[in-house]
Amino acid sequence: MKNWLRKHPQVRTIRVAAADLNGQARGKRIPSRFADKVVEDGTRFPMSVLNLDIWGEDIDDSPLVFESGDADGILRPTERGFLPMPWLDAPSALLPIWMFHEDGRPYGGDPRHALRAVLDRYKEHGLTPVCAVELEFFLIDDSGRKLQVPLSPRSGKRRKAAETLSIRALDQFDEFFTDLYDACEEMDIPADTAISEAGLGQFEINLMHCDDALRAADDAWLFKMLVKGLARRHGFAASFMAKPYEDYPGSGLHTHFSVLDKTGENVFDNGGPEGTALMRHAVAGCMNAMAGSALVFAPHANSFDRMVPGAHAPTGISWAYENRTSSIRIPSGSHKARRIEHRVSGGDVNPYLMLAAVLGAAMNGIEDGTEPPAPITGNAYTAGLPQIPGDWKSAIDAFEASPEVARIFAPEMIRNFILTKRQELHYMQELTPQEQVEIYLDTV
């Protein structure tokens, strides 16, 4: 890690940052000449900092604050090391960190450790998940009170229409996307295909599959930070909020995953389109935990505006082959790439918690040998399915009561997340929809 800074002497400052429960980067700015100390000894800040609400405020009744004396955790660099920050004017570097107790134990309230704990379960079975994510986001002109698509840098016009898979829409913002791909190259984020989506100024970029789920979550977290920062350099906003426009679909964060055994073979592949029994067990686990973990997939007030029938977001609990109305889809294609696509999450999720919830649920099903119901066909919205919680309070209550969630997340994580969301629910009820949008636009 030290060598990276020596190879980049133009970098004068670094940011050390960890993801809080909402996926917000929390940390410090440090002159680069003091970076060696952070690499060797880590840094400190209160454990409560990873458990702030969406405004960055303490949780009122959290035992992490006054009850514990607001004790420090120790934050150490992740294996990612230093990364450039191409969205800033001054040459700067980001050092991702995660939190530990004084005695070296992982802190159970750190989202990255929540995912690591799930991956430890896979290791115990000699299994390795391979993950890829698809991130949808909006480019937005937020200079006025009403959100709208930015002016095209090429034509100077504002096209107020859906542009699904439109090359023209991509070309309108070619300079931004060129800079974005260059920045992903600098940060070693495996950005692949870009497409325009069905919303106003909405786009999707896929990140390549990775056999290290921690790295996949890092990539998604860093990508969201990069897109939002780089858009501001281009004179507009980028947002991963679930649904900024009432009349257009919202943004999802779909996850594809398969599982490898010790020999590197895909345990979901049976040589045909059906997939293996182990794949079905993983599907069943995901379905059984879906209602309880909905709070992870839809963590904010705005999240539930996306999850309505007919809006390209699942509302029922189901699985299907090659069917995008279902919450779990088995894509077609080569049997060697047989995988599960989990389609519930909005773009506003914390990637670490989301992958922990998806992979943890799949492991529940694998460990239990659970069988799912028959796959559906046709339109899932009209199939009379068991429903994913449709409002924030119901999702919070379901998360707290779920035995499936209790197998995935540490008790401390469950407690902290519930306290956070109940506080946000309380204060969001005091705000107008416009005020809520203003909060979520830049944060999530």
C-alpha cells in the first residue's frame, strides 16, 4: 500500500472511509505524508459513526452512544488499498477501511463484516459464490425545484422521453460516459456494458462477475461514489435513489450469482437449462428470506415507490426461468453459466448488506436442502403471489421478526439497522415528498 503513494507523488491528501449502514462513506481527510501511520496502525473513530441515520445524526436510543461512552473502534485498511479519486480536482486517494474491536475482533455492526461472515459460511462448505451486479441510475438536472433530465451536452436540448436501449441517449452524454469508463479503469472497477433505460435520463452499467463477493460489493460501493462525484464535475447530478420520477420506473440493483465448488465447477450447472438441486435449494432460501430481508433491499421511504405492480420491479415472491416479472429469475444461455438473478433491490441499497442478504439466504436454503414451489410462468403481477412488504414500517417489523434474517446477520447488526430505520421513519413522516427527494438525491 505504501508503494502506491510513492508511485503517485502528486497525491497530497488521502481520505480514509468506511461504509455505514446506509452505504454512506464515513471517515477522515489526512495529509498523505501521514498515510504510513494509517496503513500500519489504522485509525479510530466511534463505533456509532457506522450507525448514523441518513442525515448523519446519532441514533437517539442507540447503546453505542452515551450508554457505552461512545467508544472507539479501530479501522484498518481493507485489502483494496489506495485508489485514485478522479471526481476531485486535486489529486487525492481513497483508502477503504473497516472496523474492528480493540482486541482485533471484527465489529459486528460493520456492513462489510456482515458480508464477510456470510462468505465464511460458504468457505465452511468448500463453496465460493461468483457475483455480478447491474446498477441503474439517473442523470438529473437538480438546479431547480423540479427534477428533470439534464440538457444534452451535444444538442443543448432536453429530451423528456423514455429512451430504452437508445444509442442516441448514450451519445448525448458521451463525454460523461467516456470519463466514467476512464475513471473505472483508474480505480480498477470492472465496468462493462452501458445501456439507456426506461426512465428520464436513466442508465444502467453492469459490473463484471467476480469470484470475490467482498470485492464485488467494494466495486458497487465505489462505483456509486464515483458516478455521483463525476456527474457533479459535468454540471449535473447522478442519483441511485429508487424512484425520483413518479411517472417512470425506478432504479434497481440486480444481482447475478452462481456458486463454485473446490474444483471450480459451477454447482448450479446440470448440463441443461433446469439447473441442479443445489440451485433450487438456493432459490428456496432466497424466497423464504425475501419478506424478512425486504428492508435491506428497500431501505428508504422512497424505496417503496418503486415496488408497485407493473413498474418493472417485483412485488411478489416467486421464481421463474427467463421471466423479468418474477423476483428471482434463472437466465437462459449456456448451462456453464447457470446462475440466479435476484431482482428485488433498488439502486439505493448498501451493496454489502444487499449481497450479505442474498448470499446468506441462498446458503440457508443450501444448508437446509429446501425445495421451492414450482416456477411461475406469465405475468407475476397477476399471479396471486405472496407479497414482499409494501411499506417501510412493515419491512422494518418483518426484518426484526424474521428467523431467516437472524441466521444471516449478527444480533448487533439487526439491532442497529432496526434502530436506524425506525428513527428515519419517524422523522421522514414530518417532511414533504419534495424534502424527502432532496435528502435521497445525493445520499443514496
